[in-house]
Amino acid sequence: MMKQTEKNILIVEDEPGSAESLAIGLKRSGYFPQIANSGKEGLRKLHERAFNFILCDINMPEMDGWEFAVKAKPLTSADFIFITADSRTNKKAEFISSPLLIKPIELYRIIELLNEKGGYITKATR
């Protein structure tokens, strides 16, 4: 089970409005989110601190979410949750056990996944 203090989440999302909205909801739910607006920025943040979860958009310019995840995996033990607007997206084999959520996503669904993976938050509001 995760310790109470271990609620650091990295949000890797190229749409600032989506990232900020998600961060606000997670913060209100007791998590400590940080935003990276690109895969490159996400990799830099992984060198700066440890995260317990990574919420990662798939469709990003320059470095897509799958490429980011492959590069990030040796740097972190965080659990990945992938997000996409394209319902036809197929998971990469090395991340087959990681959840893939289709936008639009309701915050309560992300909180449920975090709880399933060991988070301490009791419940999310719908």
C-alpha cells in the first residue's frame, strides 16, 4: 500500500487547458500534480523528482506519449495511465497492463484508477 505522502503525479499533456484542469481536480483530491507540456519536459521533470503516477497523453507533437513512456520507464517506477482522444489507439506491448482512457475523461475515473493502484484518497466526487 502506498504511503500517505506518496501522491506525486506527473501530468504529461500538450494541451495547457486540459493539463491545468486535471491538475486542479487532482490537487483538490489530495494529490500533488506537476504538469509537463511535452514529453521532453516530462523527462526533465523525472530527473528532478520522483513521481508515483504518470498521466500521459498519447497524441503530442515532437514526442508522442508512447515514445515518452519508453524513454521514461528506466527513470521511474511510477505507474502509467495513458490518455487519448483517438478511440482507435492501440496500446504498445510494453504498456499493455497500463490503463488507456479515452477523452473526455471524468476526474472520478482517474481517481478510481489511482485508488486501484494504491492511492490513499478515499473517494472522488462525480
